[in-house]
Amino acid sequence: MSRAELLRDRRVAPSILAADFGRIGPAVAEVMEAGARVIHVDVMDGHFVPPISIGPNVVDALREQVHDAGGWLDVHLMIQAPERHVSDFARAGADSITVHFEATPHVHYAVNCVHDAGCRAGVAITPSTPPGALESIAPDLDIALCMTVNPGWGGQPFLPETLPKVGALKELVGDDTAVEVDGGIEVDTAGPCADRGANLFVAGSSVFGQPDPAEAYAKLVEAAGAV
Ligand code: DX5
Ligand code: ZN
């Protein structure tokens, strides 16, 4: 299986945002040993969203470990004007780069930048953006990300009103594009998202916030019907 095919499967993608930043490498190793192959990296700029998280140097620090284990680095840019930073993340080892629809007036250009940099491209929408916002870009997308909380913080409760949007996005993008859900994904919320067509399930607190992340990962895989 090529690594790009990871995006076609139903997969739980642990988000390192909820890991101990003093031991990200061992935390990633733990979930990869438990079967995780898509590692989600949340980038926040203190502008598009209030917190500041991490930059390309952390992607670079993980690239060898994740790629050597057959994994995929899924970078979620919660930053203003993401097109200015795409090449830095691509050079650092990102496999997919997702930008926010709300973070740039140049969504098509940003997606082209991601593809030109050799990565798979995603566009994310926040809970207040309707799925139809992605209509014109849908044919170019590898990933459509439906935020199921407001972006910026881990550990928030799933917003049930986002659930119909997951199904609408799946209908819009069709079979060849992954639908990713992000925020408040846990055992009870993964299944309903899967039922509506989501196949990538980002999980921060429900994996790394648990006493046994490997066991928590396995429970989520089961709840999502993932591999
Ligand atoms: C939130 C980030 C998420 C975050 C999810 O803005 O995009 O990826 O890590 O965290 P949980 O799973 O704890 O809601
Ligand atoms: Zn994210």
C-alpha cells in the first residue's frame, strides 16, 4: 500500500497537540506501535486562532520517525494567509497540508501551493462556515476537514450541529476525497461521524489525554470502525 492510500482508509489520527511537548517523540512512538499511521499536527499562529502552538521545526523533528514507520504527517494550519507558509511545512516533511477556508481570500491559490509543494491538500471549515463554501474547490481537494469544535483548543466538547455538515461535505466531495473530522472526537462521537461519511478522525485528548494512549487509540478505532 502506498502511504497516500492511508487517506482513503478509515483512520484515527492522533493529534500531538494533546501530547506532552517534552516527549513528543515517545508519545508518537506509542500510538504508532498501537497501529496509528496518520499523525495530526496542529499549527496555530496567535492570529487566526488565539493560541500559538508549533511550527515547521516540530514537523521536521518528527519526519524521520513517522515516515520510517510508514506513517503520514497530516498538518492542519490554523494560521492566517497559510499560502505564505506552505513551502516551509512541505520542506519540513508534511505529507498533507490543510488550510482554513476562513484564513485566506485565496483558497484556490493556497491549494495550488500545497500541490506544487508536492503534498496532498485539504481545506477546513469552522462550525460557522457552510459546507457549500467548498463547492468550487471540491474537485481539487484531497481532504475536506469539517471542524467539529471551534478551532484553537483541544479538549472542547463536540458540537452536534456540525454533524449534518459532515454528511453534506461527503456528498459534495465524493468518494475520492477524504472527509476529516476534528474536535471532540471520542468513543461516542466517532461513530456518528463515520455514519455520515467521515474517514479521518482526529483525536487529541481522547488519545494523549488518557492514562493509556495506546488503549484509548484502540477503543477509538473500534468505535469509528477504523483500521
Ligand atoms: C483544535 C485542533 C484539534 C485538536 C483536537 O483546534 O484542530 O486538532 O487537537 O483536540 P481534541 O481531540 O482534544 O478535541
Ligand atoms: Zn486539528
